[in-house]
Amino acid sequence: MAMDRLLVPLRILFLVLAWAVDGQAEQGGFAGFPGFIPPQLGAGFFPGAGGAQEFPPLIPEITIPIPKIPEIPSIPQIPRIPEIPIVPKVPPKEVPVVPEVPKVPEVPVIPEVPKVPEVPKVPAVPIIPKVPEVPPEIPTVPEIPPKVPEVPKVPEVPVPKVPEYPVVPEIPSKQPVPEVPKVPEYPVVPEIPPKQPVPEVPKVPEYPVVPEIPPKQPVPEVPKVPEYPVVPKEQVPKFPAIPGLLPGGMIPRPGVGGFPFPAGRGFPFPGGRPFPFPGGATSAEMGVAVLRPGFYKEKCPAAESIVKKVLQQAVEKDSRTAANILRLQFHDCFVLGCDASILLDDTHTFKGEKTANPNRNSARGFEVIDEIKAALEKECEGVVSCADVLAIAARDSVVLTGGPSWEVHLGRRDSLTASRSLANRDIPPPNSTLPQLIAAFAKKGLSIVDLVALTGSHTIGVSRCASFRQRLYNFAGTRRPDPSIDPALLRSLEHICPPKGNAQETTPLDIVTPTKFDNHFFVDLELHKGVLTSDQVLFAPYAPTSALVTAFAYDQAKFFQEFVASMVRMAAIKPLLGSEGQIRKECRFVNHKY
């Protein structure tokens, strides 16, 4: 291709020159350039110019070989793409029209059926055993399966028969009457004492009259009394003899034959005999040093209303405050008497009761007592004692949770010291047996009735796992649960308190109404749903307290009546009177701080 491009101009140049030479030769010059070649030079210079002789051409004919252009190879024919057949358009298939579903009519809203109020459970009516007029043997205590062992009969002593003497014939009056021989005197047969002392027949408790149910109302089904295991005779607990107790462990109430209290301080009850004081002195001999209602009527008339106002605010914030205050009163009175010793903080000279085993990590409510005392000091400085604050607050704690009210006897003074060792010794632990509880209460001058009634305050209480965990997993060293505990309650407590869980977790002692002061705690005991060992032992086979538990479970008014009397009695245990102790300015410290 490059060679072809070079040959084209050469060919054009050659043709132009040839044309020019031929034209010039004919005209005497180049055809294109006249005169370019002189005419004189034309003849003989160029062939044919002015002469007949032809000269050979000036430029020989050059034959330029033109290379043969190679043939362009033919482009291979591209195969024809086969035509794709046109698919005929399929007409759309007609979809059958679905008929419109008719609208479902709206269902009218059914008004909510009012909840049928739950029929209150009628407590079990105790079966009153018929007491024979002349019991040949000790009557069986209700609900105790085994019979009291029969008292062995005294063997009859044969008395020798007096010989019959012949009838003396009547002697005529004139004859002397013969002397009738004297009948020999036989020795008096001494009474043979029985081998075993005849136990005194316990007094059958008087049960309240069951009200007649109207015929229109259905008679509630009496719950089945749980069957108690038969305890062998040798395992029957022997309760200690308590001096001063009447048959059945009863102590006469004030105004009904006096108050057999041990030596200690006290106060008179209206219509009854006064408590004995140290050295045999009576309340009359002590003068003004006597507990009485309205003690602060003149010096601080608003004292009780101030206590109730501050306590009510605390209970509204935390419902457990009521139980905490009530427990403080009990733990205070059982150590050194009702003298507010439990409120003292530890110092470098003595260890107080707050850190004793029964109170450590469990006694609460001290801040509330501090608030009450501060309010009283603003109203009437140095008048109301911390011991009386505790007594009033304990009463109001019961009232604020639905319990009974009573007049609080006041006039106590505050102690100057406290005793951790006595707190560890005198406050019954939660795993106490019934004999231990009876002995602990008797030591403070309280009866079996007081024991059961005061334990009823647990109706608003709670307990930590540490207090009953042993009962769930290793009762009495058996590595098993207490067999007397209700199975459903056992599962619930095991969930709350696993074997290695937090010992400070708590559970209510009344599982039905834990924040209401009522008698349902005793119903729980009858159903074997007592959480603490010291609670459930009050209702157990052969227990002298079982009848009281049943009576309180059936009659709440009876429980309230006995609880009030027991609280008044407990609050009178060894109070400081007159010039004893002091009136603290702060309940945590004695007036001279260390």
C-alpha cells in the first residue's frame, strides 16, 4: 500500500512532462511554456522541431512495473442467525372474580361479669366432747388421739365381817339386866396410797357457743382435721411444773383473784390487786411511783398524739415498721425489764443489746423511735421517757394495722445501761421447743395464755431464712425437713430459701394476711403452715396450748381480748419508777455521753 502511494505522483509527473515536450516540439517550445525552448534550438535539438528528422525522445520511455496489489482476502461470511420464531401472544387467562365476602357483623361487647365475692372460710368448729358427770377416768383432751393412761384402781382392802351376836331375850324388870358384852374395836385400816400419783384432771376449756346458721344459707363444709402421727408414750414431752399456775397452765386475770406475779415492780389494775413491788411494798406505799394511764396529761398532754402522728407517717412509707416496733417492745421487756435498754448504742464501756444474737441484723425501727423522741423534745423537753415511747408506739402499731386498742399505763423511766449477755439468754430463739417457751415466759411472770396471745403478734411479722432454714433441710439433725410442715408451704419456703442462698431473705409469718393484724395466724398453725418452729409447737400433739390456738383461730374477738391483757402485763415487767434511771434526751445514749 505504501508503494502505491509513491507511484501515483510519479505517474502524474511523467505524464505532465511528456505532454509538455510534445506540445513544445510542435510550437517551438513547451506547450505549457511558450518560448521556453528557443526556436533556433528547436531544429535538430528536438526531433521534429523545424526539421523533418525526428530525434529519439529525450526521455526514454520508462516502464515502471506496478506491483500487483494483493487481493484482499474475502471476509468469511457470517452465518445467518436463525430467526427466532415469534411466539404468539397468549391471551391472559381470565381469573374468576371472587365474590366479596360479606362483612362479619361486630360482636357486641359483653359487659364484664362482676366477680363473685369469695365466701369467707368458716373456721373449723371444734367438737366439744361430752364430759360425763362422774368421770371414771381422766377425760380425753379434744383432738388428741391417744387416751390418757388410766389411773390404776386402788385395790379393795377386805374388811373383816363383824360377828352377829345372838339377840338377848327380854329380861323381866325384876331381874337384873345382864351386861351386854362390848363389841371389840377393830383397827382402822390405813388408806393405801396408789403406786402412781393420780394426775389432776385438767380443766376442759369453755368453747364459745356456735351461732346457729340460718336455714337458707348453705352450711359450710368443715375442713378436715389433719391426722397427727401417734407419738409413743415414752416420747411425750414432759412440761416443767410452773409454780403459781392453775390447772391447765392458767393464771387468774387481774380483778379475778389477784395477779400472782413474782417479786418485781408493777402497777395496780382497776378493780384488782396491785402488783407486788420489791421488798413487799405495794403501789400505795410507793406513792406517785406507779404506772397509770394519763401520766403525761399535765406535763405533756399531746404526747400520745405526737407518737401516733409520726408513727403513722412511717407505716405509710413502709408497712413493716409496725411489726418492727412491736418486736422492739417485746425484746426490750424480756431483758432487764421495760426500760428502753434495747435502744442504747454500743459504747467503749459496754456492749448493748442491739448486737445480741436475737437482735443482730433483725431488730429495726430505731430511726422511727428517734424521730418520735425528737418531736416530743420540741413539744415538751425532758418529760416523756424512751421506755414510754416504745409502749405507746407498740400499741399504735397494732391499731394502725387493724388490731385492737387499749389504754397504755405510763410512767416508766429509762435505764443507764444494757446487757448483751442477758439478751442472748432471755429472748427465746426461733427454734425453741414448747417447754423452753413456757419456762422463758414463766420466768418473766407470764402464763401459757400470755405465751399464745403474744405470739399472735406474728400475724404482721416477717422472718429471715436464717431463722427457719434448719427446719427445711436438717430438722433435729435428721437431714430431712420437719415432718409436721405443710408440703405446699415447704416447697414455697425451699424456693425462697435454698440450702446455700441468702440468709437475709425474708418471708411473712402469716402467709394470707401478712400486713393485717388478725387471727389468721392461728388458722395457719392449725393447717400446719407455721413458718417458725417456735410458732408451730403451739399446735402439736399433747401440747397444752393447742386448745388456745383453736379458740383464737375460731374467735378473733377472744384473741384480741387476751392479746390486750397480755400486752399490758408484759409492759409492766420491772419498769424503772420514781427517781430510778433517767429521762433520756436521745434514746440512743444516756444523758452524759461517753
